Amino acid sequence: MEGHLYTKTPRAWEALARPDGLDRRAHTLLLMANGRRSLRELSRLLDEDVHELARRLAAQGYLLDNQTPVLADVDDEAA
């Protein structure tokens, strides 16, 4: 499975310090985006598809798409 990992930008950290500047969904996604979770995992955790919201936040400078492939776990014995 491949996916993109989003990390917070300095602008996101500033926005998180002032939560009244973002709607609740955007604020929650910024809190959860840690550079380790794929959009698929974030969608599962937030119980909604967050792909479009993440793209919008990236376009606004709040998130950085690392474009890092996320590989499925592979059994060491199978390799």
C-alpha cells in the first residue's frame, strides 16, 4: 500500500496555538498529522475521508506532503 505522509508546517504550529482560526475538522487533522500516519490511517482515525481536507490544508501552507511511500508490513520470513 502506498500513501502520503503529511507533516505540520510552522504555519500549522502557529494555527494550533490559536484554534479559533481553523474549523474543528481542520484543527483535528493538524493535530493528528505527525509525518508517520498516512491519509488512509488518518481517515480511519477521524472516521471520515480527509484526503480533500489534507490537500486543501497543504495548499494553504499548513501541511507538507512528504510524498513518502508507505509500505505494507512484510513478514521477514517471506522475504
